[in-house]
Amino acid sequence: MNTTWMKLVKAYQQALGEYLAHESEHVLLQAHLVGRSALQRGWGVLDLVHLHQEALVRLLAGTPSPSALVERTAPVQTFLLEALAPFEAACRGLRENSVRLRQLNATLAQRTDALRTTEAQLVTVSRERDAATQELRTSKEHYCHLLQEARVMEENFRQLSHKVLRIQEEERKRISRELHDELGQTLNVVNVSLAVLRDHFPEHGAIRERIVQAQRLLKHTMEIVRRFARELRPDMLDHLGFYPALGAYLRNFTERTGIPACLQAHPRRDNLDPQEAIVLFRVAQESLSNVAKHARATRVDIRLQRHRGTMHMEIHDNGRSFRVPPVLAEDGQGRLGLLGMEERVRLLNGQFTIQSAPGCGTTVCVRIPCRTRSSDRPGAAPRSRSTRLNGAAVRSAKPQCHEKNHRHFSRRPHRRPSRAPLVARR
Amino acid sequence: MASEYKIAVASAADIVAARIKARHLAQSVGFAAPEITVITTAVSEVAQNLVDHAQRGEVELQDVRRGERRGLQVTARDQGPGIPDVARAMEYGYSTRQGLGLGLPTAKWLMDEFVLDSAAGRGTTVTMRKWLHGPHPPLP
């Protein structure tokens, strides 16, 4: 610092001396550069004035008289001003920048305030969002819980329905057996007694005639009882299986109603699960009963087909159509019949559909996933000619049926929790 | 008395010549000693800037009037490479060469008015004014 200082004092003194001697502009530029350099090195105005004073004292030490001293005052000032000019510029710049800085600071303060407000709002929003998230989570848990409960209840309901239907079937079977075995036998005995009685009065024509009349009436009653027993529970279903039982039922239906009923089945024999068999049989029974009661049909076709583990049954009549939703909505037997069919199918995770359209008759469709494998080798028996022809006829008729007044009732297979036991399996 | 000077500037000697003319004109306009020093210092800075960046150019000095007021206008022109970023060039301490980065800001702060017109490839023109008895209010 000291050597630098002394060097600078010397340079300044030399330049000042030169200027006092010649007052040349060139030397003034030197003064300017010294000032600039001092500013650059971080010196202050006071440092420069001190430098100037030291140089001036050294220079003036050899001055002969005070008058000579006074003469030199003006150029000394010019020189000093020149050296100080860079400091002046820096000072003004500083002042200007200070003002700008103050303005910037004010702006910054405003921005900071705005930012703080925004931050506060953000915190509020964030809190609200957290609360909403929490609420949503709670609500979701609540709904999960409700859903779980609903599933359990549905499952319970399903089990209950199943039980009711099973008990119903058992009860029907029992009543059917009672009717057949007890009432049938008793009526038989009565009939035999009447015959004995009739033969006991060979000469009393009036009495014999009465007894024959009673026997006719009795025979009719026995016929009704037998049919009623069959309706309740065809024993063929239990003893011979689904297809023979259905065939027998259709023959009986045709005999009774005069409506031809045509069965096309592939395969012809099937080891259906008893549950599936009874559902299919009951749907067929209920559908045919509806046809006999309401349809005024001249023909019924029943098609049965197993395809990729699904049993497909279609019952089509060519009779009067009906509007499906009103029938389903109305009270009474009709509605209960349809709902009963649908419920039975649904319990086996199946699909139940009714299509009815003017001029196209009515088609009841059932699809049930099979739990047993087909007893026939798959693809061993080709489809019968009649099945194919009929299938084509049905298919070509369908687009018309779909046009209007056509309601498709299909329920998705009942979803069951995977770990819950299969209710139908008893 | 001449009220206008044009000085070709390409060296330190030319800068001194510009200072001499500026001092002379400032005295004739009526500026006091500190303001004369301020004007010569500003002329030194713009002239030095011109030599450093464009090698050569010219400095024009004019006695100007605006209404009742008298002043001195310094115009430094060159056909050099121009200044691509004018705003940065006006930052104190900013320098593209090994310079001090004091030149143009110093001139601006010392004078009352300062206009820098430049773009890359178009040369540079600095116009600045100093008014007698304080800065003149800017034109609308």
C-alpha cells in the first residue's frame, strides 16, 4: 500500500508539476486517468484529496514567493477537478441508481406482499383440499363399507332365494308323491270297489247306470290328479332325466292343447346337473303354460343347444305378441311367472331374455353356464338338418323382430365374491 | 467565434484535441470550471470508447440553444461493429474488451441528456447535452 501510494503521489506530483509549467490538455487527460485508476482501485474522494494535498505541498516547497503561489491556484484547481471528475460521475451514478433501487425495493415490497397474500390463499386452498381429500377418503371408506354390506345382503338374499326354491321343489315333489301314491291309490281302490258294487247288482239297471257314471267321474278325477301330480313334479325328471321328461311333457302339452310342440336338441342326451335341469324344465313349463293361456299360437318350437360350456334354450311361439315391460310391471300371476323364471335363471348365473313383437310371436331365451361336461363327445354328432334349417329361419326372422316393440331383458351374470362358497352347490 | 467543431478521432492525441475544443467551446458558452471539467471528462470517455471499439470516428461539438437556454452538444459517431446489447453496454462495470466498463455510464451520468443509438453492424452514435445552469427539462 505504501509503495503504491508513494508511486501514485510521485506520478500525481510529476503530472501536476508539468501542468503548472505548461497547462497542457494532454496532462489534464493524465489527471483524468489517475482519478479513474484511483476509483478503479477502490479509493475514495478523501484519499484523492489527500494525495493531491501531499503532492501539492511537495511541489510548493520550492516556491519562492506567496504571489507566485497565488498565480498557481487556478491551474491546481483545474487539475484537481479533472482527477475528481470520475468520482463525480460515480457519485451521480450512485445517486441515480439509489433512486432506482428505492423504486425497485418498493416494487419488490409490493410483490412480496402480493406473494404473501397468494401464499396465504394457497395455504388455505391447500388446507381445504386436504380436508376435502380426507372427507373423500372417509366417504369412500363409508361407501366401500356399504357396498360390502350390500354384497353380503345380496349373497344372503341369494342363498335365501335358493333355499326357498329348493324347498318349493321338495314340497312339490312331496305333494306330487302324496297325490300319486296316496290319493291315486285310494281312488283306485274306490274304483275297484265301485266295479265290485256294480257287478253286485246285475239286475238293477238304474243303480248300475249310476255306478258307471260315478266310475266315469272317478276316472276323470284320477286323470286330473295324475296330471296335477305330473305338473307339480314329473317323476320322469328324477328317474329318466331332463330330455325324456321334457319330451313327455311336450307330448302331453300337445295332447292337452292341440298345439304342436317341436323339440330340437343338440346333443340329444346330456348329463345335466339336477339344479340346471329343474330350472330349464320349469322355464319350459312356465313358457308353455303362458303360450297355452295367452298366445293363441299354432306352433311352438323348443331348441336346446350346448355351446362352449353354456346351455342355451330357446322357446319360440308364433302367437300374439305382448309388450314386455307392462307385463313385467303388472301385478298378478303373469308378472310373477316371468319374474320367477328370471329369478331361477339368475340364481345359476344365467341370462334370461324375452323378445316379443307383432307378427313375430314371442321368444324366451335362457343361457346357463354348465357345471357338468357334455356326455356326448364335443362335435361328434353333427347338427341335425332340421335344427340348421330352423336355426336359419329363426335368424332370418330376427331382424324384423328387433325393429320395434322389442324389449331385451338381460341381466348380467350375478357377481359373487370369489371366496364365498357356491350356494347352488349342495 | 466558431460554435461548431468536428474532430476526427483515431488516437490518444485526437482525444486530447477533442478535449481542447470542448473546453474552449464550454468556456465560450459560459460554463463554470467544474462543469467544464465534467464536459471534457464526458468527451474523453465517449472518444476513448470510439477508439477502443471502432478504431476511428468523429466527435462533433455544437453550441445549442433551446428557448432561452444555452448548452453544449457532443455527438460521437463511428461506423464500427455497433453494440448488440445497448442496455448491457450502459451497465456500470460492463465491458466487452479488457476495459473498465466505466466509459458510457460515466458520460451518461455526467451529462444532462444522453442518447445511445446503435445496433450490431450499424455503427454507433452517442448524442449528449449539457445545459447551462442545470439540466433542461426533457422535451415532451
